[in-house]
Amino acid sequence: MYSTLRLTAAAKPELPATLIPSSRRAFLKASGAIAGTLVIGFYLPFRSAAAADLKDPPAPNAFVKIAPDSTVTVIIKHLDMGQGVTTGLTTIVAEELDADWAQMRSEFAPADAKLYNNLFFGPVQGTGGSTAVANSWMQLRNAGAAAREMLVTAAAAAWNLPAGEITVKKGVISHASGKTGNFGDFAAKAATLPVPQQVTLKDPKTFTLIGQPHLPRIDSIDKTTGKAIYALDVRRPNMKTAVLLHPPRFGGVPGKVDDAAARKIPGVLDVVTVPQGVAVIAEHTWAALQGRDALKVTWDDSKAEMRSSAEMVEAYKAMAAKPGAVAVKKGDVDQALSGAAKTVEADFVFPYLAHAPMEPLNCIIEKQADGSVECWAGSQFQTVEQMTVAQVFGIKPEQVTIHTVWAGGSFGRRATPNADYLGEAAAIVKATGGKYPVHLVYSREDDIRGGRYRPMFYHKLRGGLDKDGNLVAWEQRLVGQSFMIGSPFEKVMVKDGVDATAVEGAADMPYAVPAIQVDWHHATSPITTLWWRSVGHTHTAQAVEVMMDDLAHEAGKDPVEFRLALLKDHPRHVGVLKLAAEKAGWSGDKMPTGRGRGVAVHESFNSYVAMIAEVTAKGGEVKVDRVVAAVDCGIAVNPDVIKAQVEGGIGYALGAALRDQITLTKGVVDQANFDTYEPLRLSDMPAIEVHIVESSEAPTGIGEPGVPPLAPAVSNAIFNATGKRLRSLPFDLQSLQGA
């Protein structure tokens, strides 16, 4: 296995060996003893996300490689964009293998959906929905346990001793007689053994790595020293740089192109028109950008979005005047509301949001002499990207090799249903005849203005209370775009006219309400939208949890107690809510003047998060002082990674709550860079405490669940401090003047 890697690397010495996979067919052999390397793993057929155990009989593939020097390399089928899945997945294998953490390594898997599919997505290799650890949990435990058993069997044969008397601890295989050996001593023999189809997994009570704090992230050193390779670091022989001029309005297309001035820029090699815009190809990025600035393009906006944001909001409000497609209905809401002792009405507006990852989108595409294509990218949806690139070149998906490298953030942006930026790069390579590899680079402005936003949404809610302050009715109407309709995922995600991602967190809210109706209007626009960290939960949590606070206030009840009474059938919600309240010192006592405390609890991606936010609000300014979070995400594989993800989610969500928004004037995006789409600053970051619920449940998502509860907790805290409700995002802080 390693000899194949070396041969490939020798043929292309300009790249680190970690970037060059071997022949995929050779790489994916079930097991082998080439160069004394044990390769073992398990492939499990697709199960729905509701599947609880994923205990199918395993078939081997390459998930674990044990080398003669005893290093253990875990093949990572998911993209690590900073969320730490390489550490999490490697920990799972190391635990069952009883390896020492110092001997563990990781590398990204080649693109092959048959072997590396996401078990929750179907026959698709990809990362998203906070599924990486959740869907790989049993798969990698089985792989590690099988590799351990094979090493023990090999040692038993070499020592002529019963396998049951041999132990493994921290990468050392030993027997009471004093015989010891390392993994590398038995890897070659183990590779010749049959893969066990049934393995015994460790009792979680005996875990030594899983659940342990302060386990070093496996990527920390390489990222600190600059050794980690991102797409921006990749260099191919004769590679050229391309930048793309997109239409200034969504839905616009290039008309007349005058590229004479652009071609005179030193370093500019070519200008080509592709379906997505006009591309300038140059020897380096600066020349390409200068060339693009010199282009004179007349755009055809006959099918473009021409409205401004305010006009779109008014259109959404008009749509909300009538019922939409019903997502959930129980009881007679109109009758319950008419009979209520008190009713509360509220509306919420949510803007478009950019993902704004630290590393703007970029990728390299190179056409080979045999017609095949190679791509280098922080690849999040490898299967979709293979298909998109193949379609552009008129070849088969298996003729497209994708080298997945580290990604500097994504928050959903890289996981597009049409693999947009790889499709753009492929179109540029095709238009230039494939005579050189092309590195397509987005500027920050391209990224902010380039679309694929979190959709704009409008919510209209009504809630009813009986004379005792009990919640008896809930009506919620949502208006917003669907990025599922028209995509390959429509058949799965859109049922009876309702996009599940548009209403998640509302249609399935946990609160016990006798009469409830949630419906949705699909607002159409050429503006391209996409999932954004925590998807529909980004807006439904704000609407639901702020409305719950409104209702608690009208009922004259404590916001925590009001929620607990409605959550009696949801123990995990109750668990995180009580833990957060306890750790935050929640009480009914009023805070000092200008200070406020707010609460929110929300489930997303099968994980439960409650937050208590404390704020200072004076003179129209708000400072979030403290956030206490309680998290239940099942077994905590890496507690430090979990805390980091929740902390990061809080920061990401707080930026959107305080100021982030994408607005349009006559269809043109107003924001361009971090001066106008301002990220959260260090001075804005509150003190954060993250408390993890001890659990024996299988791990669930953590990359996204820290986002949804933050804004409503802060919103409720502002109300507690000032008596004024800030429902829409970002907060209209000017309205607090004089509060």
C-alpha cells in the first residue's frame, strides 16, 4: 500500500505525498500485506438517519492502516474544515484499537461513494448536518476492534499462546509471560488474516481516550507550523490562476464583453466567457484581478433579481397574510386562539447571511492527457463534485479524481448541490482547452457577493394562553426561499409542498401545545441560497424561543419554569435547561439596572443545547457579558472539541445577532468585505462556560447545535434588561435609545 503511494509521489514530486492518493482500486483493497502494512475497515450500507444502531455485518475497506513503524493512520472520509473531525474519528479508532495517541495519524479518503459514503446521506460521500462522528461511530469502532483482534491473533500465533491471554494497552501487545511487541511487529502477519465479521466492542466504562479532556488535536501541530496543506497552498506544473467576474445581479448573464484592456495587463493570458460569468486567466492572482477590473461587460438583467431588500420583505409580509403549505397541524388553532384569555402576536424578519469562511473558495482543476480530470479542493460533497466536473467535461464521474485537502472554514458554503465553484473552474479549464491546470481563486468580495446565502425569512406568530397562563394555541407562518426545490435533494427533503429545512425547529418544536399549526410559503428569487450553519434552526429557534418568552411574560411566569412545564415529555431538553439554569445561578431575582438575563433551549441535529445569556444594555448599546451553555450530544468523544465548537457557534451566532446581514439595493448586494459585513470582534466575545451532560447515548451532532439558542437567549436578556423586545435579526439596537 505504501509502495503504491511512493510510486505515485515519485511521478509527481511537486506535491506532498499526502496529497497524492494511490490508484483508487489498489487503495481500496480490503486488506493487504504490501510493505508489511495492515489495512482494515468496515463498510456499512446506507441507513436512514433514524437508524439507531448501524450494526450491519461489516465488509472490509481501507479505514485503518498500520505501518511497520507502528504508526496508525485513520482514513477520514469527511472534510475537516476546522471542526475537528479528524481528531474525533481518529479517537474512535484509537480507543477500540487500544493504541497510544502519539502513534495516531490521519489522512483524507479518496472520493468513492461506494466505500466512503455518508451513512446518513445515502450513496453520497459528503460532510454536513453535523453527521461526521454520528454516522461513523459504529463504523470506526468496528474497524478499530477488528484491527486489534487481528493483531492479537497474529501475536498469539507468533508466540504460540492463546489469544485470550494477550492484552493490548497504549499500543503495546503483551502477555503475562513477559512477551511484548508493537503493532508494527505483527502488521504484516495480521494483514494476511481473514477480517473478523463479528467483533467485541469495549464497554464505554473502560474508555481511556474517548471522553478524556485535554487530548491534543491531531491537526494542531501541522496547522501551527504551516505544514497543513490547503487548496491555496497547492501548486501544479504550469498552473495558472483564474478569477471570475460574476453578474452584479443574481440571474443576470453576460452580454457584450470588451476584454481589450484586460488582455493588455502584464501577466494576463486569456479571457473566456463561461455560463457563470467572465473569467480572466493569468500567471498569478494579482494580474488576474487587475485584468478583471479592466473588463467592460454589458449584463443582460432581463431575468435578474431587481428588487431591494425592503421590497422583498414587504412581498414576504403580503404572502404571510394567507395560509401556506401546512407543515404540521394539530387541533383547531383558530378556535383555540379565539377562546384564549390572552393572545400574543409577533413577527420576525431575518436577512440573507453570507457564510464568510476565513479561507475564500478556491480549487485547482487539471485535465490529463487521457481525458481524466484531477481536482484539489477543501471538498465537502465529493460525490456531487465528481458528478458536476464530469458533466462539464463529458466524462464519467469515476474519471474525476478529487484530492481532499484541509479547508479554512465552510459553515455550509462548500456543500452546494451543484458544486458551484468546482463547476466554474471546470468550465474555465474546458474553455481554455485544458492546456494548463487552473487555480480558481475567489476574493473576499467574490465570496461575500457571490450568493449561496442563508435565505431571508419572515415569521408571523400568534400564541394563546388560558386564564391560568397555560399555552393552548400556537400558529406560526413562515415565508422564505427553498434551496432544496430544484436540487437533487428535492425528492427527499420536500414533502407535500413543504421543505423540511425551512420549517425545522418550528414544525417539530418540543413544547406541548393542544392546538398548533405551522405553515410555509416558498418565496422565489434568482438569489442563490444554501444551508448556513444550523440551517433552518438559525431562524426558527429565534422565533420560537423569543415567542416563548413573550408568552411566559404575559402569563406572569418565570421563563425557565414556563418552559419546563411544557417540556415534561422531553427529558433531554429538561436536562440541559436545568443544568444551564443551575450553572448560571438562574433565579427570579431581578438583576441590577441595565443588566438582564435570558434563556433559550433548542434541539438540532439530534443534540440538545440550552443557554443563559447575561447582558448589559445602556444608552442603545448592548454588551453580552456571559453565556452559560449546557450540551447533551450523547457520548462526548472529545470534550475539548465539543466545547470549542459550542464556543465557536456562540461567536458565529452572536455576529449574526449583532450586525451581520446581506442587503440589496435594486438587486445589487450592498456588502463586499469585512468592513461592510463585519465579523464579531474579540472585544464582543462574552465569557463562555460550556457544560456537557454525561451520557451513554451514541454521539450526535456538535458542529452546528451551538448556534440556534444564542440569539434568542440574548434577545430575551435584552428584554429582561430594558423591557423592549428585539425580535428581528440583526438587533435594531438604535431602538433601545432611552431604554
